[in-house]
Amino acid sequence: MILSMTGYGKAESQFGQNKLVVEIRSVNGKNSDISLKSSLIPREREVEVRQMVNQALQRGNIDLFANVEYAQESDNKTINKQMFISYYNQIRAINEELDEKLGYSGLINCILKLPDVIENKKDEYEDIWEQLKCCIKEALRLLTEFRATEGKKLEEDIRGRVGYIMDHLGEIEKYEAERIEVIKQRLTGRLEELSYSLDRNRLEQEIIYYLEKLDVTEEKVRLKQHCKYFIETLDKEDYPGKKLGFIAQEMGREINTLGSKANHAEIQKWVVRMKDELEKIKEQSLNIL
């Protein structure tokens, strides 16, 4: 089963009157880059969480968010009295020094907007660790399902494009005989224009040598083999993304060589079409796990 590296999973669990929410997002990346964006996860549990995420998702740029949604937000807020009094004394002194007439209510509103005056109550988060752990596992499961759905679409698209390259290669073969005859006529015509006395045996040898240099049989065979290996890798590998990228590079080399040796307008058109399909294959391969 092909998995995309792009995914999203969200899990919720009731925590008293409040709700525990875990969200995990993943996009493509060369390695496993995990970012834990939550104060709910105890420091001593961070390594365990990273191992859980890495084992489930393998690779990608991954962000994990965890928080508590409180049933009554006001019950979760508290005023830091020490900080409030400190701000109050400083602002009142500045107000008197500047001879400003900032009213009591205005002073209170000003202080309440300052940093660290309003705090969230510290819950005993260690009491909900097992519940949080289950929530993380569920979010990972849902994200993996999302990846599988996206992966199926990627696989269908990428298989189709490899098939198009094989079809285009078949179209190129239709012009092989015509291409050889055109090259022969071109060489003979140019030599005759130079009014040289031609040694026909020598000319035939030179034409054969030149045609061997422009022969694309090996490139076609190798390209077919690469396409076949690409599909086999899709079928057999659990996480084929990186290998598919390497195979696509080899396919590109053969297609480029075909184009440089073509010497035929119609063949060049089919080579351009193959390059277009290959670029899309490379883009899609980057997002395959």
C-alpha cells in the first residue's frame, strides 16, 4: 500500500467537563522531523512520544499539537496578584510623575492587558498522560488513514504516467526506419554537393559508423527496464518514495540521451512529451513515503 507523506489526524477525548484535543499534521520531508507543540506533554515523556510518532509515520515534517478545550473558559483564568500589584505600583508612579489623570478603571484595564497578568490554571497534566497517549495514538491512526487515501491517488496517477512514457516510446519506434533513411540521404546529399569523387564502399562504412553513433536501441532498452523496475518497486516496497526518486533520475538520463541522438522532428516531439510526464512523476514521487 502506497502512503502519501501529506496527512492530517485529529482525535478528541473527554477530560472531566473539558475536552482533550490532539492534532497531527504531516508534509513531505527527506527525514523524520518531529515538532511537539504542546505544554501538555511532560518532558520525561517527549522521547516516548517522538518514538511513537516516528514508528507510525516513518518520514516527513510532522507537527503535533495537544491542548485542553475548557467547558467554561472563565474558570480557567486566574490573575497573578503579585504581577498585578507590581504593574499597578509602577504605572501609578509614572502616572503621578507625568501628572496624567488616568482613572482607576483605565488603570485596571491597562494592567490586565500586560503580559503574565492573566494566567491559565495549571492542571495536573501528569494525571491525564495515559489518556493523552491514547489520544495521540488515535490521531496517528487517523493520519495514517488519510495518508493511505492520498497515497492511492498518487499511485494511480504515477502508474498512468509511467504507462504514458512506455506508449510514447512505442511511438518513437515507428519513426526508426524513416529516421535512418533520412540520415543516409542527408549525408550522401551533402557529400555530393561538395563535388567529391565518392568511394561508395568507404561511404557506406562511414554511414554505418555514423548511424551506430546515433543508434538509440540501448537507450530504449534501458528506459523500458527502468519503467518496469519503477512499477515493481511500487508493488513490492513498503516505503518506496526515495527509491522511486532515484529510478526517475535514471529514466531522465535515458530520455535526455534519446533526445540528443534523435535527429528527427517527430521523435523530438515524443521525447518532449516523455520529459513532461517524467517531471510530473518526480513531483509525485517526492510526496510518496
